[in-house]
Amino acid sequence: MISLLRKEVAAFFSSITGALVVSVFLLTTGLFLWVIPGEMNILFGGYSTLESLFYLAPWVYLFLVPAVTMRLFADEKKAGTLELLLTRPVSEMKIVWAKYLAGLIVVIISLLPTFIYFFSVYYLGNPVGNMDVGGTWGSYLGLFFLAAIYVAIGVFASALSDNQIVAFVIAVVLCFLLYSGMDSIAAMPGLRSLSDTITTIGIDSHYRSISRGVVDSRDIIYFAGVVYFFLFLTKTVLNSRKW
């Protein structure tokens, strides 16, 4: 499993994919937070806060994460190497975990440079450090968990097709549905009585909860459960090739 994980991470950064994902994420967030005038611009907002980053990042990752994960199994299928991979003395679940962790590492690497934003806002505050540090770290934790779910969905979508574009579209649709779509469904007139339950199924309510700086075990269980659910579905898809 470790050797496969190393191979996948090396594949990301030996091609343009890894660098492109990191660059696009930093460029997009950097422009909106520091350059383009508007509500999300920190310098124009008058408050030492990174709320704009944590509002914008889930939407940027909504497209970037599927771009990272779309090749993980789709390439193996298209090249005809998936069967060879499955004959290795490694269980299907370990193969899925190796692919998943490789994608997650790339996403984490894209997130790490944003700590520059944190220290910039921290020292720009008047007085220095005049920001909600606890809430900010909670938001970072929430963003990590959100990205973890996106990667799990992307791995599942990649296992469904040998076409990268199809895998990308499936992943984007599923990520959008789970992040924002549940709130829209809950607001439908005929589902008002189930609105709380439907909202709880979505990522956004848990993301906002943990972003307040209070780590609730229910949120942790939700994120871990959804990740495992999609990885289990991925394993099921791989096993279905034997039927």
C-alpha cells in the first residue's frame, strides 16, 4: 500500500497536475482575498478575519478536487492496468485507500501555503493578533474535512468510468449536491417537515458548525462516516468487475 501511495503522489508531481492544482488554488484565493475589490477582499473589509477564504475555498475545491481525482482509477481502466493492479497481493480496500490518500495529500499541500494568509491577517490586525484564532483553526479543520469528503467522492467517481471527463463531471455534481444541494432540497415546500434532517445530511451544516471553533464529535463522526461510505462504494465498484 505504501509503495502504491508513493507512486501515486510521485505521479501527481512528476506531471503538471500537482503544481497546477496548487497554483490555481492559491492564485484564485489570493486574487479574491487581496487584489480584487469587493466583499471578500480582506483589505477592504476592515476586519482581521479569514472568513472570505473559508467561504471561497469549498467552491474552488468543488472543481479542483475532481480535477485531481478524475485520473486515479479512470486512467488505470483506460490503459488496461487495473486488472494487473488488482492481482497484486494487496486488498482492494488498501488500493482504494492508497489512491485516496494520494489525492488527499495533494489537496493538503495546496492548503498549507494559505497559512501565509493567516499570519498576514494576524499581524495586520490592530492590535496585532486581534482575530478569532480559535475560529480560524476550526475553519481550517472544517476545510480539511470537507476536502477529505470531496476526495472520497472523486475517487468513487473515477472508479465508475474509464473517461476522465465523465469522472470529473460526476464528482462535481455529487460534491455540489452534498455541499450545497441539500439546503436547496430542504427548502422545497413539500419537504419542510424534513428540512432539518435533510440539511444534516449535507456537508455545509457540519462545515459551518466546526468552523465556529468548537469541535463536536457528531461533526467528526459525520465527516469520517461519509468518507468511509464513498470509499466502501469504490471498493464495491471494483469488486463488481469480478461478477
